[in-house]
Amino acid sequence: MKTALLPILALLLITACSGPEKPTVTLYLAMQRGDIEQIERHIRWGSDMNRLNRDGYTPLQVAVKNGRTAIVRLLLRSGVEVDKPDREGRTALWHAIVGGHTLIADLLRKAGAHVEATAWLLDAAHLGVRKRETVEYLVRHGADLEARDEKGDTPLLIAIRQGNHKLAKHLVNAGADVRVRDAEGRTALQIANSLGLGDIALLLKRNGAT
């Protein structure tokens, strides 16, 4: 009886010592698919989890951009560089906040990610972001609503020039100055009227603009 068990025990020992299975798809494809099993294999086989892919993003940034919270947790546990920049110099936390993924943003901050709230609020305005979560998160973490870009525009003025009513509304609700003037001395209301933006003009007047 004991002799018959020896081959089975040997097989179990070999299996236990053989290590994790090798990935069967590239890391790029695993990240695009959100394939946790394959991503885990890449981690165990020592794939470079901080390397930029052909699109210019790290695996962490891909997971963040796609809102894959479980994969973000997995990558953070594996010790990836949380503030590694993408090809454009933007971090995973930037992508999380601008994309409105606030739960993921909190995970990244707990892992040591650095936030540049004011600069990122201006980025969000220039990109035409419409997510309330983005504005609220950045303001909550210290963004200056009256900061100006290289042209002298605040986030609210940027939103008005774009005709971005949703962003303008979120900024006003967050406390942006509706009486703000641009570098040439024109008020936010004057700019809205000159562009024929009646809905934004009404929003400004309802909140104290004259």
C-alpha cells in the first residue's frame, strides 16, 4: 500500500515545486482584457510591471484608465511605482482623478501617490472634463479655483470659452468666483454673452454675476 502511494506523492511534490504557470498572453493583451489570472502570472514570472506599453502607459495606468479597481489593488500589492509618469508625464493618480475614478484615486493616495490639485484642475478644464467627481475631488484636496493658466484664465473662464455648461456649473457650485475677469478685463458674464452662451450667462447671473 505504501509502495503504491510513492508515485502519487512524488507527483504532488513535483507539482508543488514547479512554481506558477507561465503567462500565455502578452502583458499588454492581459491588461487590455483585464485578465487578472494572466496579470498575476506576469507578476510571478517577473515581467516589468512599470514599463510603458506601446501606447505610452504603465500597467497601473491602464488599469486606472479602465476603472479596474481589483487590478489596481493587485498591482499596488505587487509594489509597482505608483507615481511613474506616462509618455505625457501624467501619473496614475492624474488619470484616476480626471477620469472620475475617485475610489481608485483614494487607493493610490494611500499607496503614496502625489496629487497636484491646482495644476490638475486646470488640466481638467482644458480637457473639457464634465465630471462633478473630478472637480469636487480636486477642490477637496486643495485645488485653487482661482488659479490661472498661461493665458490668464481660471478654470471657470476656460469652461465658459469652451461652452462647457456642465463644468461651469460644477465649478460655480464648488465656489468659483462668478465675477472673475480675464487678462483683458472682461468679466465671465461678458464672455458668456459675447459667445451667445445664454445657459451659462443665466448660471452666472443666478449666482451673483452682474
